[in-house]
Amino acid sequence: MADATGSMNDEAEEQPDWDEGTAELLKTVGKQVRLWRERAHLTQSELGKAIGYTEHQVSAVERGRRIPKPEFLDRADEALGAGGILAAFKEDVERARYPRKVRDLAKLEAEAVELGAYANSVIHGLLQTEDYSRTLFRMRTPLLDEETIERYVAARMARQEIFSRWPAPLLTFVQEEVTLLRPVGGRHVLRAQLERVLEIGKLRNVSIQVMPTDREEHVGLGGPFQLLEPKVGPRTAHAEVQQFSRVVTDRKEVRTLEARYGTIRAQALTPRESLALIEKVLGET
């Protein structure tokens, strides 16, 4: 993955976020879903109900605006009697789910048995709702087109499959208090986002802590980062600032971030206190 400085970033900026042909692949998959649905004389709403998705989600897949999950293709294939034709797209679609700059991160997260993350400006991506995430991408400068936004959102949501994995990885998050208060997308989006954080925070394998704004001592002011412990191999870290994203493998640098994260967690509220604060903020939002 490109480093935070140097020529690798210059090269990355010249490359498209997705592999060449990704857009055409998604349009082809969407067209096939639509053809098989119409052949079965089903509306988008009816297909959605049959496979556990909304009409909006089916429509987005058919228009090539949403990257379908493997289970979507499996269920649609079965419901529409496609005989494996739709399911056969799973491998190709899987490769198209992530933009280049987060592909390494997504792979690390998918293999992690332990993950710790500190977020200081927005809710961490693994905790975000679709609407919250979509709002963030719509605020990007230069502006992104709607198709790119939807693909970014789909890629971020796909990473959240980490919460349904088994054996369940150990996941810890530290959120700055301000991230709970900033009304990204408006009050209704923020409320749904806080509800999502509470929902995830109550999972047995997840711990969410809040760093109060009034803390006089805070070792995490250098910015957000996360630590990832794979089942096999050394622990790595990931840091992202503005458009620069970096996977850290140097053992000395990783140890520094490990020590810093441990101190951040010690300086933050306890998980119980944090959930109580989030509930309080939700009640006042």
C-alpha cells in the first residue's frame, strides 16, 4: 500500500481507485439479476422480500450502483432459478468490492483475530451506518460522483462483516467524545449512528470506550490509527490522514503504537461508563 509520503502516493493518485473493468462488471451482474428477475415475473420489491433485501438494495444492484454480497447472489440465484449463473459471479464481484487504497486494510481486517482502533474526528468506519458513511463521502473534496460514492459505501459496509465472523475476533474501539456530538448528516443520521454504536458495543467480543474532551492528558493527539493482530504473522498497524493511507509493518513503529493505544485506553472512560455516556448523548440528540 502507498506510504504516507513519497513517490508511491504520486503513482497511486494517477491510478483509478478500482481495477479497470469493475464498473462494467457491476453493470453486467446487475443486468443479469434484472433479466432473471423479469423472467421470473417478479418486481424488485418481491425479489427483495424473497431474499431478505429491500427494494432499494435490489434496484441499486441492478443499476450497477451497489456491489452485491455473496449471499445476495446465492439467494437471488436460488429464488430466480438461475441454475448457478448468478452465483458464479461471486468470485469476480469479491475482487471488485474494495478500492485499491483500502484493499490491503480490508484483507488485514478479514484475517485479524484482534483489532484495536482509535478514532478522533468521525465514527470509526467499522462502526458507521450507511447513511453516516454516505454523508462523509459526499463531503469529499474534490467532489465524488454518485456511482463512486455508492461503491465506497458498499466497500466500507463489506468490511463490517468482521462482526459476524466466527470464531469472533476481539475488537476494541476508542472514540473521541466529539465524534458522538458532531451532527454528520443531520440529527436523524446521528441518532441512527449512535444507536448502531450502542448495538455493536453490547456484543460480547466488542469493547467501545469514549475519550472525554476535558481530559488534560491525552497521548493520542497525533491522529487516528488501528492495530491488527493476524492469526499467523506479526502484528501490523494502519494509519490514515486525509487522503493518505499507510500500513505499518516496521516492528519498532508498531510497538510504539501498541504502547500508545494501551495508554489511550487507560485514559478513556471504561466500556461501561462509555456506553452510559453514549446513551445519554442519544437521549439528548
